[in-house]
Amino acid sequence: MLEIKINGVVYRLNQGVTLTQLLTFLKCKLAGIAVEYNYKIVKQEFWSKILLKTGDNLEIVTVVGGG
């Protein structure tokens, strides 16, 4: 098991989970979100290459438009 923090809340996950797999599990709509991984914004094209590990910190935000 590994522990990561998502938007300030600690989650326990199985080993071997990618960022894309986590976002899919959380039912995030992959279009229209931004992900900060360990204090750096990560482009969506790299999400499937990031293997999560204990101590990782994620901030997941939804882009909202309007006027």
C-alpha cells in the first residue's frame, strides 16, 4: 500500500497505479481538469507515465468557464 495526498486528503492506494488510472478511478473527466503533481503542473500527455508513490502530493482542479 502507498499513501498519497489529494487536495489535502490522504488516500491509501495499491502499488503500481499511474496518475491516469487514479483519475479514471476517481471518475474525473479528463478533459477540463488540471493536475499539480508534487507542486508542478503536469500536462495530460504525461499522466500515464507517472507511477504514483508514497508521499506524492496531488492537487486536482476543474477548469470552469463563464462570464
